[in-house]
Amino acid sequence: MHSISDEIYESLLGENREFSSIEILKRFFKIETDNSLMAVKIVEPIMTKDLRFRRTREDHWIAVKVRTVEELPLMEAPFVLFQIDDVAKLKKDVLSGERGQKEGYVFLLWKGGGITDDIQPREYLTKTEKYIFVPYDSKSLGYLKRVYTTVSPLSVALRTVSIRTLIASLFPDKKVKTWDDIVRVFDIVNLYSSGSLSKAQTLRHLVEYLLNAALERGVRLAGELLDISREFKKEVDFSRYGFDRGWLRDIPQEPGIYIFYNRKKEVIYVGKTVNLRVRIGSYFWNIDESDTKREGILNDLYTIEFQKLGSDLEALIEEYKLIERFNPPFNTKLSIPERVLEVPDRILIPRTWQKGKMKLYFLSNKIPLIEIEYEGQKSESVLVEVLDRMALKEGYVFDPLKIIAISYMKRYEQNLNFVDIDRYAGSEDIKRVIYQYYQAEEAGVWEKSIYI
């Protein structure tokens, strides 16, 4: 299922012409009006925040074909060069939204020879699909993945460049083990000191040197460089699987869950991620997993299934359900001890990727976690039924899924819309406010709070 933005994009791209805001309003929102102010108010926020659209003249838009990072020319791809010494400071700055003072960590955005250093680190962590990450060392990469948990509990999926592998591939005769070796062998300006900025600047010089060397050897696209850096394992024999490398490359770059099966159709592993293509592919690039675990999974694996999901919360819950249901041998069960974790009566409304549907999670001390697929006014009877059930129950009910939802809500509240049931006089008010959220999601306008 696509969002309304996807529908607009596909139509503009397919018809290869301009659309006015009024035409978009009539065609995609089914609002028959010639009121240009209304058209601008509804359409402009959607189009201006989506990089797939460009304004051509007043109130007219065209679609721009968007390429993945892998499809970009090498010198047009955005590389994030980073070095982290103080993981606690980085985590604090990410949570607070501060840009930091280059004390303890540094992020440099390199693109086409130019450097930008004023982007807040949270931007990189919340939009990992936009960048290629180049760590100064493995410690920095590990720190970045730890800090990622401040913005999402899902497995981080980074496009990373391995400096060591690039050197080994582009310069097989060079033998380097340390940064001092690299500086000496490649005659690079050595800015190294104990400071994070000087380390990142040294990394910049090396990256520029290696990118130019890659161009000289015929590497034209960022994806080709990533393939070299990942050193796609030659020993992986795809004839043993029910898929090939081409199938892996066609996996969508969306959040979701994935399931690994053996030849007997038995589930051997379940995972969750912010980027299905990168994360699933990582098992074949030999990153993120220990060799023992990776080898065990690949030895038993035959087929893979995946499901796109709209939110971290949905992925957490679905992963827990699947692990409980199948007890896969390569998963560790999440142990949730029975305890009282109280919560006000609340409806959580995470993001969704399905047009016409919205996931609702009902939290209450008195009932287990209840989730419904809300599809506008035709779902109101189910909504009222759950509200009535919450009102009639008493006492406390333990439920592992509810504990997961509560824990997520407390940690990532800034990512969630929610409705506090006690704020409203009755089910009619709650029906109206839920429907407002539904309309906002359909229009691509995700408000943090809607009240009536």
C-alpha cells in the first residue's frame, strides 16, 4: 500500500508534466474547489517536505526521479566521516538536540569535495538511509550504533565503508596496520592528535585519496564502492538458497521485520530493522553479526520473508509475537518478568505506511494490550467496543506486549501521537479526535498533538 504522497509522485512522474496545487487537491484529495488558498494550505506542506517534488512556478509542481544512495555518482554521494571518543556526550547531545562543540566526537559531511560540519548528529541517526558512513575506527562505529538506540530500538542499518578493505582492494601491494602506516604509505598530511577533530580531518584526507583512486580504477557509482568495501563474500554459494543476489538488491529500503526459514519451512531467525535491504544484506556482507552466529544462520537458511511496517513500536511487537510463536533457534527470547507497570488509559498512534489504515494500540492497567487496524469511520464500532471494555474492567492485568509498549512509550514519547482517554468526555469525542489523526495521516501531515 502507498501513501498519498506516493500516489502523487507516481502520477506526476508517469505523466511527466506539471500539476497545479488545485489539480492535486481535486485529483488526489477528492476536494472539489477552486480555492487557491485552501489548495496551498493543504498541498504545499506535503510537497515542500518531500524531496521527490520540485516547485516550477507559483503553485505548480513536478516530480523529480529520486535515486538511492547506491545509484549516485561516486562524487555526488554524501559520506559521513566521524570519530567518537565520548559516547556519553554524543548521546546527551542527540537527546537534547544540541549540535555539540567538537569535544568528544566529530561528524563531517563530505560530498563532491566539500565539507559540512554543522549538521546535528540526530539528523544522521534518524535518516541513515540518506548517507554512507565512514568511521575513523571500529570503536567509533560501535559507539554510533549504541547511540542509535536513543532514537530507535530497531537494529541500525548503516551503509558503511571499510577503510581497511578499500585499501586492500585498491592497493593490494600496500601493507598497513595502523594509522601511522597509512599516513606514511600514502603520504597523507597527518593531522593526528588526541583530539576528535584532528582524527576526523586525517580521515577526510584519506577518504579523498581513496575516492580518487577508486575513480581512476573505473568505480563510478557509490554502490560499486560499497560492494568493494563490504567485500561481498565469494564463499557464499547462492545456489543453495531459494533466492539470489538480485533478489537481495530488490528488497525495499523500508522499516520492517524479516523471517529466515530452512528447507523444512521452519523459522530459524526473526529480526527487525529500519532498512530491510541493508539489514538482510548484512548477513552476506559479514557485518553486524558475530561470525559464529552468521555462519550458523547461513548454513541453515533457505528462504527469507519480510514485511514492511510503519513504526518502531509495531516492529517490536511483531518481532516478540513471532519469537514467542516459533521459538527460532538463533533468537534469544526476551524475558519480561511479571510485574506491575501502571499506565493511564491511553491510545498510542504510531506512524503507518499503509494508505487508508492506521494502527491503534490501547493501553490500560485493566486489560492486555489491544491493537486494531483503524480504517476511518467504518472502524468506529470496533473503537467504541474496546473503549467500553476498558471502562468495565477493574484491577491490573499483566501482559508482556503491554510492557513492551509502555517501555517504548516512555523512552520514545517524542515519536508518538497518543490520546489520553481521560482528557475527553466520552467515546464521541475520542472518535472525533482519532478521525482527525486519520485525516492528518492520509494528508501526509503528521501532527504531534491534536485536541478537540
